[in-house]
Amino acid sequence: MKDTSKHQGLRNKLATLLAEKGITDTKVLEAIKAIPRHLFLNSSFEDFAYQDKAFPIGAGQTISQPYTVAFQSQLLEVKKDHKILEIGTGSGYQTAVLVAMGAKVYSIERQNELFKTTSVLLPKLGIRAKHLSFGDGYKGLPNHAPFDSIIVTAGAPIIPKPLMAQLKIGGKLVIPVGEKDQIMTLLIRKNETQFEKHEFGDFKFVPLLENKN
């Protein structure tokens, strides 16, 4: 589990690239510089870890492209101690970025293999999520709600109602919506019943599956 000055140099380059692609939130860019992405990947991908690409991580899942992680994180407008629900822990990289930005992260993963790996990896790297759980992301975590924001890291055919219900007033839900390709969607909760919707173009994610553990 080595993290060298060479890796740091590659992270700095990656952060510069993301800034050129339009990521302006300095907290996001600092988190990208801080988190050793190569440790979240199979060692055979280590040489490619700081390219702006997605990679397979097992259980038919991927670690998102850094630009996607940065883009979703920027939409959340994370403040220190924000309580964030993450649907799809996956490799734990997005979790780590949010923790580095000062968030209290509650994360759910429905693939047991990934849940087990990430539950060991994050503490080993000194990354303290508030809560990691194995279960159905569609349902969210009602016992821990409400949340300042919710981030979904898999493509959803529809926006799950339980997630909307678990947002604070003023809270943000960032979710890729669609079947084959997804449109990055931001919902802002205005009051008990009203949400403001913004769309940010096409992205590609693995599907968010319901009731399949």
C-alpha cells in the first residue's frame, strides 16, 4: 500500500486536468490531490490510476472516472460536517473524496464482495466514513435521515421516492437518471412537497438495481 511522490505528482496533474475541464470547486480539487486513487484499484491498473478513466473493480462494477467523481462532488457544494448519503459505495473512492472535503458520509453498497473489501480498505487508509452498510440503495437509510445531500453513483431509471423523502429542506440530490445513458440530475428540496430540478448533460454509469442483494 505505497503512496509515493510520483503518485502525488500524477494526482496534481489529474487535478490540473479536471480544472481545465471545468471543475472550479477548490475543495474538490484538493480532495482529488489528497486521495491515493491507485490504492482503490486492482494493482494491475496502478499505472493508469490517474488517467481520467473508469476501471472495473469487481462484481461487475466500476470505479467512476475522476471527472465524474469531481463533477458530482462539485454539484453537492459540500460544507464541513455536511451529512451526506452515498448510494453505491463501490470502491470507496467517492466516499474518500467526500470525507476529504469534510463531509460525514453514510454509504450503502448492495454488492457484498465490494462492501467487505471497502469496509476494510477505508479504515486502513485512515478514511473514516460515519456509516458503511450493506443493502438496497433504493431505500436509502431512513434511520439516519434527514441528509444535507444525497449522491447516487449508479444510473437510475427513475428517481427513487424514498431518497427524495430523506433530504433536508434545502438539501441536494445528485443522481444520474436514465436507462442506457444517463443525464446528471440535481434536485434541490424547496419545501415538504416541492423540488427544483436541474440537468447537466450525459454521463454513463452502471445501473442502480433494486432489491437485488
